[in-house]
Amino acid sequence: MLHALKIFGFLKKDLQALEQYLEKFVDSKEGILKKGMEGTLLAGGKRIRSALFFISARNQNYDRQYLLPAAAAIEIIHTASLIHDDIIDRSELRRGQKTIHKIYDNDTAKYIGNYLFTHTFFLLNRYNRPCILKEMASAAEFLVKGEFDQLKKHKKRNQDEDYYFQMINEKTSSLFKASCALGGILSDSSQEDIQSLRRFGQLLGTAFQINDDLLDIGINRKKNLGKPIGNDIRQGNVTLPIIYALRDPWFRKSVHRLLGNTDMSEENIGLILDLVGRTDAVETTKKEFAQYLDQAHQLVGKINGKKRRGGLLSVLDYFQS
């Protein structure tokens, strides 16, 4: 939870309560399932999605205990998606630790991920509000579709900007949208506010992924928080800076034999990162990132609730700093 408190210090009590809730959930299990969840669900992270949920639920009748199952459900389904991502990407490390499929095997990792995925809806069903289940079911559908779309384009350089943003809207923004919308729903906000919160989540989720792409090529390393540089290139994922760099004929010619290579050496990764830096791709990506944050910033003013607006602005301030 250390990373979370660096960003969301004003949510300290909420995040501590969430951590205790998750620990109790994990402690109720046994064997490989318990060990697997200890290495994933309790392994830390920024808790951005659940923090957005808490912020979006801020109103005069704020009830932390009432909100905890939904906050836990958000973290649980996010963890499930990471476990499945790591299997698909054949990642060896997650937050500096061995991934579940590397500790055990792919089947065990899939079963742990599937268990977490289904438990999400068990928790949300406690509220007996169909709109909540519908919101999360939609996010789950987009999460899976985003993975399929990324898999179809894996190591293919003919990806364009439109396809990238479509995939990010599914794979990353979907859970950001759901987190904000669930906060609005469970605080009995107006439909206008819920829609604005959902849109805020979409904009922030897109900005979050663009920022992640910049981190991957070594930009803004102080906020990297342990993410290995060049990991997307290593896994064959084409990120926004790469898409922009590939517009440059000189870059395309220079990396023709490198991108998509099944055996990407650390030397080649370093060379690609250096070549990206010689194009205008980084500045173009930064401008795109800033535009999404600016749109999110403008939207906050339309959302009711002083504490809620203040919390959302604090999140934006972190990414803008």
C-alpha cells in the first residue's frame, strides 16, 4: 500500500481499511490459492482504481464499511486481469516478484485468476443492485476484448493510432470507468454525475496508459515505481511512442529488423529506445497525454461535490507533476 499512500495520502483510512479487508479475504483461503493471492492481490500496487472509487463515492453520507466490498471487488478483478496478462505476455516478473505462472504453471495461474474474476461478482451481488453488476460486467467484457485485440496485433508494426486508442479504451480505461461510475452509483449520485464520472475515468485511464508507455521508454523514471524499462518492446507490444516513431521513414528503416524479433536482446532494446528518442515521437506522445489530462480537468468542474472534485483534482495533479 506504500505506493498508494504516496499518491492518495488523503485516503489513508480508506486504503488501510481496504487492505485489511483484502488480507482477511486471503487469510480465509488455504494452500496454493492462498499463496497465489498473497503474491498478487497483497503484493502492493498503486490502488488507483479503488482510490478513484472511494473519491467518486464522496458525499455527505459517506460510509466506508458499506463501500469496502465494492472497492475490494475492483482490486480483485484488476488482479485477475494482471494474472491473465502475465500468462499471455509470458512475463517473468510483476512488481519485482516472480509471476504466478512462473512460480507454479499456466494452469494454476489461470485457475487463481478465474477464481478472483468470479469472486468479484459475488462481492458486488451483496448490494442487490443490478446496475452495479451490469457496470462491472461491461468492464469485464471490454477487458477480455482488449486482450484479444492486443493478441491479434502482437508484434505487428502496422498498428495505427485509432486502433491503439480503441484497444486502450477496452483494456485499460474500462476498469477506470467502472471504478468511477460505481462510486457515483453507490453514493446515489445523479445520472448526470455518474455519466461525468464514467467519462472522467475513461479520460484518466487513457492518460494513465499513455503515461505508462512513456515510462516504458524511460521517460519520467522517478514515477516508474519499479517497472522495467523497455518491457513492452521486450514483449512485442507496440506502444504509442513506437506508433508515432514509425511514422518517421528513417526510424522505420533503422528498426526494420529489430521490432517484432522473437529474441529481443537487451542491446537491441536499448538501441530501439535510443532511436525513438531521436524522433519527435516522445514530444507528440507527451502532448497527447497532456490533452487527455486537460479534458479530464475541465470535466471535474461539472461534477457535484466539493470533496469529490478536490479528490479528482489531486489525482490529476499527481500525473501532471
